Amino acid sequence: MATAVDGYEIRLLGLLSGRHDGHELDLGSPLQRSVLVRLLLAEGRQCGLDHFIDALWEEPPGNAVRSVQTYVYRIRIMLGDDRSRLESTPGGYRLDIPEQAVDALRFERLIREGQELRAARETGPAMRTFDAALALWSGEPLPGVPGPYAHRHRRRFAELRLNAQVAQLECANELGEHTRVATDLAALIADHPQREDLYALRMRALHNAGRPAEALAVYATARETMAAELGMDPGPELRELQARILRGDDPFPAESNTAGITGITGITGITGITGITGITGITGITGIGGIRGAHPDESRSAATDFTADSTAGPEVAPKVGSTMEERTGARPQQLPPAPGDFVGREQLLERVRTALRPHDESVALAVLSGIGGVGKTALALRVAHRIRGDYPDGQLYVDLRGDGDQPADPADVLIDFLLALGMRAAEIPETRTARAGAYRTLTADRRILVLLDNAFDTAQVTPLLPGTPGNAALITTRHRSLVPPGATRFEVPVPDQQEAVAMLGRFTGGAEVAAAPELALEVVHACGQLPLALRIIGARAAARPGRGLGAQLLRLRAEEHQLDELRAGGMSVEATFQVGYRALAPAQSRAMRLCALLDAADFPVAVAAVLLDQPEQETEEQLEHLVEAGLLEPHSADRYRFHDLVRAFAARRTDREDPVAEREAALLRLAVFLYATLLQAMRATEQAGSLGTHLLSAHQTGLRFTDAEAARTWLLTEHTLLISVFARVLRDIPDASEIVVDSLSVIATSGLFAGPAHQRELERITDQAVAAAELGDNAKWRGNAWHVRAWLAFIRGDLTAAESDLREAILRERAAADEVALYMSARLLAVVLVDQGRDAEAIEYFAESEAVAGADDDPKSPAYFGREVARLFTTLSSDLAEVNIAAAQHVYEVSNRLRENAAKR
């Protein structure tokens, strides 16, 4: 990431973001970001208006200049007190942000420095410089930034990165890391199959590792690829390299040979070395003997064998010429250390430990699955270290990178395992099948534990599993379907509240948690009880001991800062989710983003299908892919849910990747669908009569219900979903508030809500609906909103609030000439006034309602509508029906008395 300079930290390589003095900058709309990127990459030089226009549009609109000036103005506002950094120049603008603060500019500078160091033959410093450059890369550059300029630079940065990767691997090869270079190049070649320099470097690395047969196989692959994709043979470099390997010649450039090495001092005591010329000034090495040979290649071969064998430790560093039988006693100890601050999970730990006890009849297999950041690896390492004694012949470990877009090739992993088990590099078979056979031979009749961390799928882990009883394998993965035959799968859940608080105490030192347990509990909830998030909070507390949990909690509560706060050192909740997100297909990532528009705890497939505007079967397949990737959780047969932090991540992605119009269209589709379903719930009873003639028809069918009980059950299940969708529509799409008001009318007048808690939530949304309706220009919807709120106040027993809202409703209903609404509001206000002992006023409003009532037996009349509402309310009312039914009955009892009183006047 970029380094904060002058308080600024700008990231263009991966997640596009900007911070100033620790505060997140609002980078604005996509086109505003394009202008900002053009200014930043100009490195302080002037950008003319024509530069901006060319950067933003292939075909500029008529108002292009004015648009650019508007975006520049908004960037100035974003800079706040630092707005003078954005300077107006004759014909354009320039931005004074230091190069060091922009990760993309640092990336380019480090690559140039690495190239200069390589040219000066300073291989070690050059490799470290390339490492630093590549560490700045966290994903596709300039994501979501439109325009030709951003498109060109996306490709340019990708090419720079690839060249830096190749240069870094060339340095590593020169420094003797041949096996690692060959392994890393396999993935690069798969992504760039037409780059001949990658094949050449892998051939050199394999040959230098003592594996000439595999080096020649790389040439064969290159030849097949070039013929199939380009219709031509490999170039002269690859052909010459193949010929040299076949002849047994040195395939390496002269500057990489041992001849000509000078200036090495302080090495003494080397004996028995002959035939190597041009090495001067070597003194100070003792205790190495027996390396002979007149040819430089022979010296390299012996040294290579020694290096490869010695990587497995003293026990597997054989003398030259030792047999395989002599070396199978190697006992690798590859487990990384278990986290020292591990806490909790004791029951799960013991269950996994039991599953991994050595068996006489089969390999003991266990799989730990769960979302990113839940602590699978920490748990696996704790288990592995506890059972080491059960597997005295050694422990193997590998990170299979299964959560990213370049999982490890099991063929390459087998090379490392075979080396660790004592096999010489020159003896390792060429094919994956033969390597797997050799691996199972070396692990046969032994007790070895294999920890396969972060696995991708069953096909990846199968060749890495020991084949004989007595051995064991422990696998961690985000992918729920990864369960090899005979394995026991354990879902690693988010820890419960008590365990999470204990984790937080362990990570922070415990004093503040003990002193303020309620505050600690709130922090745990804000972190979604995710262990990675809690560990980050602990790291931040250690780095800023004066800040305290209270200050961190305030920042965690701000949605826009939540994920930014959960980042410390090399740990990041957002980056953890980002790895899995990048591996999704476009349709799957879109499904994840749009479903994050829902703030409900869980949601059904039918709702997701409406959001995505596609069939339910297709939607369910995409949701299952998200479950498989560990980014969504199954909740029941047809329902799913996000972890809170995963939803926050997905919501941030949709804000940055999906156009506002698409998000609004999805929410509106869902709001209409819910309204249509509410109408179906209302019609599920025979008493519904012809109420639909007085209500708007929906553009969708909605869900259908067999009876009133099914309708009540649906509303109880989806109450939170309804409230969250309506709140979101009112907040983000105020022009669409009418559909929410219609929905609230159906809910309130039909009794489709359950109990006082749900009523309070309904009242809160109704308050928002009243405010939104007042901003519109439709008197009818304004009147409906006021009436709904009045009815809810009446049910609650707040007659003062009900009277006030009904008077406001009547004013708007008279203006809109809405007879049905006026009848209902005037009739209810009359009842409210009677209940306050104001019968004279009540009769006046009752008379007004009677004037527009119409005939009771006319399905189109307000009176008929009122009667049917009462019956529907009684039928569909909540589990506390006696309260609400009594309210409905009271209205009509009072109405009957008022009718009698009015008749006497």
C-alpha cells in the first residue's frame, strides 16, 4: 500500500482509496475518480483540459469542459483545508501530491530502481527492491475508473507487474532459489502462455535444480502452445536452450557462471576443489571437502544436490552417492508455530483431535471449513502441534492458496514434499502421477501428519494425501464441498459471545476488557465476533494504547469506516474477503453485491431472484457458489445469510462497482414484489372482498398464499426484510416513496403485523414515509402516510398523536378528493374525539364521512371498503389479536352510536 506522506495515502493498485491524516477521502463518482487519477499520474505536471477530455471520453459530450471543471471543483472540496494543492494553471490544472503517497508512482519508481541494480550486478538488493514493488500490488489497478486513460494504464501497470515478477524470479534464480522459481513460474506461464521468456527462465531454474528432464518437458509444452495458438515454433532462444541442455552444455549466460567471480573475502579452508577457474580472494569457509571434478558443470551438480538435500535439515543432508533407502529416515518438521494467544474452541479442538488419531485401517482425515478470518488455520495449527507426538515420523505443511485466483499446483507441492522426505532433486519423477506414487512410497508404513492449509478443491488435495494407514491429513478450506472420501468435516463457526470476549481480552492484554466488560461486548458485536477482526483490534490497541476500546468502537460503528478500522500491519478483514471475491465469476460477484443491499439477517432465494432479475434456479446456483467460496452461509432449506462483515464488504463493492441506476432498479423491483406479496397476503382470506379495487395493482404477481395462516407466517418470517427494504427505498430513492406508503397501508389496515415490537418498527418506518411523502407533490400519498401513522397511534392508545395525524391526513385527502381515504380518516377521527369526550366535534367529522360513504352494498363505495377492512383486520391480525381486534371493533361500535346520534339531530 502507499506510504502516508504529508498525511496522504493514495491507493490505485487494487482497492481504490485515499486517506488524509487517517481519514478516508470521498473520491466521488467514477468520472470524478478519472479526473483525480489523471492528475495523480501526471506527477505534479500540468494537465490541460484537452488531456482530461481525452482521458474521460472516447466521444466527449457537449458539456465536457464544464463537467471537467465540476469534477475539479469537487476534488478541491474533497481536499478540504489542503485545496491549494490543486492549482489552476493557464489552460488546465496541476495537483501537488507527493509521489511517495501514491502507491502506483512508488511501484514504478521501485521497478526502475530494481532494473538499475540488476544492471549493476547487485542481485540481492535488486530482488529486495522488486519484492517491495510487488508488495504494493493488491488487485486490478484503477478498479471502476472509466475512460480510455484508465484503461490504458490498467494494461500498462499489469505489464509492469509481470515484468517485475520475471525480473524478481531471475534474481531469485541467480541467488540459488531454483525450486521456488520453477514453482512460481508454473502459475505465471498458465496466465501468460505466449511469453517465451517465462518458459526459458523455468527451463533454466529446473536445470539448475538438477531436473533436466523436466526442463526439456517445459520446452515441449512451449512448442505445443506456440503451435496451437500462434501457428509457429518457439523462437531461437528457446531452441538454443533446448539444444544446450540436450548436449549437456551450460545453459546459463556467462555472467551467471562461477567463472569470473572475484572480490569474495574471508573464506578459508576449502579443499579438494579442482577445475574451477577465475575465482579469487575466497577465504574463511571450513569443513567442506570431497567436491572434485575438472568441469564446472560437475561442480555445480554436486553443489546442487547438496543444497537440495540440505533444505530438509541435517537429518536429510546425505553424502553424495547415498541410496534412497538411506534417506527415507528423514523426519520433516514443517509446521509453522501455533498462535501463542490462541484461546477457546476447546470442544471443537478435541473433536478434531479425536478424528485425527492414528488408525490401523485407514488414513485419518479431517477438514476444517469456514469463512475467511474465522480462525481455521489457527485452530489447525493448535491441533497439529498437540498431536505431533502421535506422528513421530514428521509433519509436512503447505499453503495451497485455494482462496485466490492462482491455487498451488499439487505437482509442484509434491516436489517440495519429496525433497523434505529425503529424495534428491535429480530423482524426482517428471509427471505428477509418478511423483504422487513416490510420495506415497516414502510415507508408507510411517506415521506422518500432513497439514494442507487453504485448499481449493478435492482434486487439488487428493495427490497430497498419504496412502497408507497410520498417517493423517488435516485440511483447511473456505469451500464447503471439499470433503475427500473418508474425511470428517468440521465447520469452524464464528465463536459464541463469551468466547469472542475472551479472545478480545487475550488479544488486547485483558485489562481494559476486565475493566469494561459491556464495552468489550459492544466491540465484539461490532466485529461480528470474527476472530481476525478481534485480533486486529488487539493489534491496534497495542499500537495505540492511549486510544482505548471506546474510541475504536465509535469508529467501528461508522459504516463507511468499519472495514478501514479492521486493518493492522499485514492483517486486513477486507483483504481476506477480497481474495475470495476476486476468484468469483462475474455473475457470482454481481449476485453477492446486489444481495448485500438487504440489511436483513437472512433472505430467501425468491427475494434474491427478484433483486438479480433472473429465475430462481439460476439464482440459487449462484448463491450456492458463494456458499462454496465461504462468502455466504446457508440458513435453512431455501434461505441464506451474510456474516455482518462480509455484507459490509459486499456493500462497499456494490457502491464502487455497480451504477446507482442498477442498484435503484434492483431495490425498486424488490419493493414492488413485496407490495404485490402483501396484496396476496391480504387476499388470502375470504373476507378480503373487493378491497383490491381501491388499491393500486402491482406490476408483479408476488408470492401466493393458501390461507390467512400462511400469510401471517410469511409476514412474521419476513418482517425484518420488509422493514429494511422499505427503509432503504425511503432513504436512497425518495421519489419512489409511494410504493412504500402503499405497502404500509396494506400492513396497517389489514393487521399484518405481530405484536408491539413489530409495531414500533412499523411506526419508525412510517415516520420516514411521512417525511418522504411531504417532499413529494402527490397529495394522495401524503394523506395515506399520515393516515397510516394515525391508525398505528390509535392502536397504541396515543389519542393525541392519532388526532394530530388524522387532521393532517384529512387536509390532504380533501385536497386530493380521495373519498375512500377521507371516509376512513374522518370516521377514525370521530372515534378518537368521542374517546376524549368531545362528542359534538365527533359528530361533525362523522357526518363528513357519511357524506362520502356511499351504499354499504356497493363494492366500489368507501363504506363497503371500510366494512371489508374491519373484517380483514380481524381475520389477519397478529398473535396479540385481542388487542387489535378490540380496536377495530371499538371503531365500529362508536360509529354506530354516532350514526344514531346524528340521526336524532
